[in-house]
Amino acid sequence: MEIMADIRTPIEVLKILKSVSGHCFLLESVLDSEKWGRYSFLGFEPKMKITCTDGCVRIEGPRSDELGIEEQPVCREVVTAEPAKYIREILDEHR
């Protein structure tokens, strides 16, 4: 589905995506703490969900067997002093 950026704002498009899926997201780029960035990234039905609260990283996503065939989703939690580093490692594994 392609929606022209000149016609709708990212929030309007997000509302449209919510009618398609219960799992939508909007990421905005930022130049500094006070200025909006140039890019908006919208998506739905993510393959993986990563959340972090107080150093507890929770990963919900696909699991594959030795042949790369997707099995039932897996959920795991890891407590770490460096959550950003751990999340980068997870993302590197799935590129």
C-alpha cells in the first residue's frame, strides 16, 4: 500500500495501518532533542518485538530450526547492564 506523503501526515497513515493490523509502529528521526527529523518510518506486523524496562530486555519473535524453517514464536528475557549493546547484537543476528 503506497500513500503519498504530501497528502497525509505520519499520524494519519498510522491510523490507517491500525485498521489493517493491531501491531503497528511509527519511528521518527530527530535532529536534536528539540527539532523534528526528516524521516518517518511506518510499519505493521513486525517479525520481532523488543522491549526494555529497567535493564530487562524482552524479545518476542520467530525461532528457526537447523534448516531455517520457522517454528513457534519464542519469548525470552535477559537482564543486562547494557541493554542497547544487547539489542544491537540481537538485530545483527537477524540482518
